[in-house]
Amino acid sequence: MKTRIYEDLGRECQNKLEWLADMSRDPGGGVSRLLYSAEWVETQQALKTLFNQEGLKTYFDEIGNLFGRLEGKNTNDETILTGSHIDTVKNGGMYDGQFGIVAGFMAIKYLQENFGRPYRNIEVVSLAEEEGSRFPFTFWGSKNIAGTVNAAEVNELKDAKGNVFGDVIKQAGFDYKPIDKTRDDLKAFIEVHVEQGNILETEKVPVGIVQHITGQRRFTISVKGQANHAGTTPMGYRKDAMNIAARMITAINDLAVAYGDPMVATIGSIALEPNTVNVVPGKATFTIDVRHTQKEILVQFTDDLRARLNAIAEQFGAELEIDMYMDADPVAMDPGIVRVIRNTCDKNKMNYKMMHSGAGHDSQIMAQAMPTAMIFVPSRNGISHSPDEFTDVKDLAEGVKALIGTLYELGYQK
């Protein structure tokens, strides 16, 4: 690819991202585009117009996923899909999700202009929802494509203002998709996304090729000791729930360090009762988020974790409750498509890193229905879900360049 054309792709990406963001700016300075909101409808319709202007065949599915298709010339029953989600968190940034849509559009535009019609159909999708920021449900867009969701799961859900999902979807002009209505023409999905971490930036690598999306287990831990007077209870007589929880938290951290990368364990929140300055805490409740790329190691770690927490609770005579409320398996990306991406980067002498994703993405849902892979570009300071999200124009261009080569191999070669 000629250097000047390549640089122009990065600048045009940035312009398109700012154009999309301007439709959904909020008072906090970020972007708020929640599922089926007025901002969401406006943005999806604007993208539809943009896709039409470039000669793509556009259509919405039942629930509002938007597709732009470059028709294949030799087959109608094979489609290569790329894209990401259009929704944002509240007061989010302009790269998470929508860069994958813009990258897909720019790649298809480039391929059409330089190589004409592909052998297979190539489509860009603007997925309706991934974040779960309006309703307590995630991956609504990709789950409908993969056929892993039904109306009963969401119909009665309410947002923060009391709006009911079943009403809101119809007000936006959409409806539910039959659970048995899935597409058999989709042969691959490639998602380009900002990393939402700092590995690529720290290592000064512009492209990440994702091999796995980590599995997650989440827990709520309750430690029950005995509340008592802070001044009259000697240290040796205490069942201080905070002290016990602190020892548990240190043990969890030490265990994760001992397991080594890519194991991560995070204590995200902690609450004390009665939570006042002059009372020995009688109860401590905290959360644990554990992630790893291999299921068996994730299971072994949590088994070890339980054993250590139980031992500490027994040592201090405390009651312990361990509630695992999330158990999501790791998802491997398709080795064949990963190989295509890697060969593309090698062919174009691109600097890249083989890596895993520590965050969840639509790709982990799509992988249940079709061969799937991901391409990452750096996030400045690892910041995401914030107005401070930023990716350099040169890195945007690298992501699009990797996608162009990948879509060419998958869509133009017999």
C-alpha cells in the first residue's frame, strides 16, 4: 500500500470518528450513545447513509444491527463480516467500539476502489449494543447474530428511568428476532478494536493480534467477625472483619503473582459494617475479579483461592461466604484467521505482537457461531470508557492496513 494513501486512511478514520462522536456529545465532554436512544438512532441512520454513498447495500436486521455489504461477484452464500459495537458507556470516549466500524468501512472502501468486487461478500456491521450501559444486559447485538438470546431474557428489563426494554425497542423502530433465525452465510468475523490497556503503547507496538479472550470468574466474599468497641476491646480478643479481609486480599494478590502472567486478580470494591471510626468492624464484604486465558488454570486458581480464604477464616474464627456470580469461559480466536492476519502483517513488514485480550468483546460471542479473530491498536495510557480515550492517527492507520490485507485474503481469494 502506498505510504501517502496509507496516511490518508488514518486521517480519514479520525475525521469519521469525530463526526460520529459529535452526534452524541454529552455535558461531561464525552460520548453517550445508549441502546435505542435518540442519539443511537441518529448515529445508525447516519452510518446507513454513509454506507449507501459508497455503494454498499445497506440493511438493518430485526433488532437494529446495521449492515453495509460489498456484494461478491461469484457467490452469494459466503460472507466475511467485520465491525464492532456502536453503543457507548455513559460519558465514554469516541474510539471504543466505533473505531471497529469505521475501520471496517474504510477497509471495504479501499478494497472496492482498488480491487473492485470481491469473490465473497464483505460486510461491515454496526452492532446495536455491547456495553450494557442502559439495560442490565450485554452483547445484545452480537448475541442476536450468534443466535444465543431470546426476547424473554430482555423484554421486561428496565433502564434507570423505568423505561421497559420491550417498549423501547419498538419505539426505536425495531423488534425481536426469532431465536431460530440465524445466518449460515457468515464464514468469518474480524473485529478491530482499541486495546483498552497499555501493553501495546508500553512496548511501542502498533498492532496486536489477539489469540485468546480471557475467561472471567467473579466473586462476592463476606467475612463475618464480631463488632465491638474500638477502645475497650484488646487486640488479642478481637474478631476484626477488616483485619481478616485484609489478610485474605493480600493472600489473593500473592497467589495471582505466584501463578504469573496472564493471571490477574482484582479486588474492586470493599464495604465494612458498621463502617464507623470507633467500632471494630463486624463484617467485611469485598469482590474478586479473576481472569485467565486457560479454563483449567482459571479453575485451579479459584480452587486454591477458596482453600486459602477458608484457612484464614478458620484461623481467626470468622464466618466466610463465597459467592461466585460469574463464570465465563476463555474464548480462543480462530487459528486460521489469526494466521491470515499474521501473514498480512509479515507481508507488509508491520510491527505486531501476539497477545490476549483481558477485556470482553463481541468477538467472544461471535466465536460461538463462526471463525473469529481480533486486531488491536494502542490506547494512550491504557485509558478507555472515558472522554480521555485516544489513539494516534498513525496507529489507527496501522489497524486499518492490517484489516485491509486480511479482508483481501478472506474475501478476494478463492
